[in-house]
Amino acid sequence: MADTRDTLLTGEEFEALNALGASERVGRRKIYFWMWARLYLLVVLLTFRALLAIFFPEQFAISYAFDQEHYYSVALFRLCLFSPMVAAYLYCLNKRIFLSEASLIAAVALGAWIWLDLEMISLSSPPNWILVAFQMSMRIACLCLAILNYLDARSLAKNRNL
């Protein structure tokens, strides 16, 4: 074990190192704050979309491709996939573990759901294209939020390994 008695820091050196560590902690807190804010916004947008799907199913392209019974089973299936993913992401963000992986999985899942919605739109011809465009813009906004969280999580992991 090295002798640390010969490596004393002056007061100015100690303050400079302490300020550097404090600024890094503040930067990390800001990143976590924005990750939480994006996650909340993502959940609000997808919950709003789910409420629209429940109360106005005739405005969704999937309702034109399936009958009423299949529509609700597909919607319930998507909700059953969405809830555990949000719970796992919340756990990862709260414990600050596996953030890059959880963010990447969320972004890929949202991208896949956008693709599925585009397929449903191509199979049907909904009467209200403005509402369809609004729904797709909400999905794309959610995908962008998930990608931003992934980029922040990756930068946190990279800075941790330095």
C-alpha cells in the first residue's frame, strides 16, 4: 500500500478538485432530471393515446383492419406489453442500472409499434387523416424522447467508465 503522507494537497488544489467533482455531480443530476422528465412526458403521451384508443376506437386504423373483438384484444395486448416495459424502465432509472440497455429496448419497441401502425394505416383507409397524422406524430415524439434518453444514458455510462 502506498504511503499517502507525502501526497498532501494544498488548499487551492483540494478546492479545485472538489469543484470539479461537484460540477460533474451537478451535470449528472441534470441528465437524470431530463431523463425523468422525458420518461414522464412519454408516459403521458402514450396514456393519452391509450385513452383515445379506448374511447374513440373508430378513429384508429387498427379498428378498420380488425373487428371490434380483435381490436380490443390487440389494444389489451399492447397495454400488457407497455406496462411491464415502463415498470422495468422506471426500476432501471431509479436504481441507475442498465439505463443504456433499457433505453435502447424502449426506443426499439416504440419504433416497432410505429411500424405496426404504419402497416395498419396502409391496410385501411381511415376517414380522418388529420387524426391519424396527430396519432403518428405523438408516436414519433415518443420515439424521439426514447432516443434522447438512450443518448443521455450512453453518455452517462461512457463518463462513468472514464
